[in-house]
Amino acid sequence: DDYTTMEFVVKVLQTIFYKNKEQAHSIMMLVHETGVGLCGIYSYEIAETKVTKTINLAEQYEYPLKCTMEPS
């Protein structure tokens, strides 16, 4: 989307998905350029929790950031 800042996406990747700065920046750029990025492969329960935390944090900051989980 054109509203969620790159800095916010990096923050989410670092705090919720535990990516280091370089990994977070790389994923953020992939999302920026292609519209989609893989944050990790998790069990269903963990993935569901991370998606919920991401959506809640985005809503708190009033960003329309999307986060989904897909079966592998």
C-alpha cells in the first residue's frame, strides 16, 4: 500500500517476526517491489498469532498493512 511506512514494516518484521535489521529491510523491499514477502514458516498456531499481532499493531497506528498466512 502507499500509506504504511517502510520503517513501520521493518519494525514489525523485527519485533513480531524476530528478523535482524538486514533481513527485515530485505523482506520490506521485496514487499515494496512485488507486493508480497515471506516472513517465515511457522506452525498454524504461531502463524495465526503473528498475523493477529501484526494486524492489531497496524490498526493501532492506523496503517492498512495486510498480513496473511498460507499453507506451505
